[in-house]
Amino acid sequence: MLVRRILRIIFDKRAVSNVISATILTGVVIALSLSMFAWAQGRTSVYNSEYKETVDAETAKLKEKLVFEYVYYYEDNLSIYLLNCGTIDDIQIKTVYIYDSNGALCCEPFSEPPLYLFQSMDEISDLDRGEEGRLVLSTNLDEGVYYCVKVVTVRGATFDSNFVV
């Protein structure tokens, strides 16, 4: 009787195949769950770094503050005097737009216009905190007309001022 049971355990493969298949299935499920966890961790890390970069860029944009000290037009030259009174350095001018009183663009936008020191013709690349600068734009404007000048920085902040020629 004992011999018959031992022989049946050795030669009966039905129970062993169920155990092996359950073990393999459990191993596959664990391996897939670990790989999905690793993938999710990697994507989360990428999303966190992208979010941080976006927040830092938007914060820097909010820290920019340009003040128009004076806008002066003489002999087809528009001089725009600016002051960086924000809390961030390296404000670079990307584009300058000039609109008339109807909101129509008067001339082609000035892309990356030269920026000069406040009282000289020495060209500078950016405005640091508390620094004053000047833009000189060659354009033809009509006298007695109300205009709006809009300055866009490299970070995307926009500043505008109105003047009459």
C-alpha cells in the first residue's frame, strides 16, 4: 500500500503541473508589476523635472519688471528709456511693437533691437537690477497721433507704454 502511494506521487504529474504553472504565473505577474513600477517611477521623475522647469521659467518671467521712463521721438528715431526695477537680472529685449491709436501695427516689429546704456551709445546685451537702458528705433511716425509701444522680453514678459508724437 505504501509503495503504491509513493509510486502514484512520483508518476502522477497532474498535481505537479498545476503547482508549476501557478508558480510561473505568479513569477510573471511579479516581474510585470515590478517593470511597471520602474516605468512609472521614471515617468514621474521626468514629469517632475518638466514641471520644475516650467515653474522656474514662469517665476523668472513674473520677476521681470521694466518701467518706461521716457519715450521720445525726433527725426525718425524713437528713443525708449527703460529701467529694470524687477528682482531679476539679465532682462533681454526680444521684440518691440508699435501700434497706433486704433490698435493697428504701424511698422514691422523690431526683432532684437540694440540696447544702449542710458546716456551713451555703448551697446549692452541686457539690463540688470536697477540698471537703465535705451532703445533707439528708426521709424516714421505721424505727428499728433497717439501710439502704444510694446516691449517683449526673451522670457516672454510684455510691457507697454503710450505716447503722443
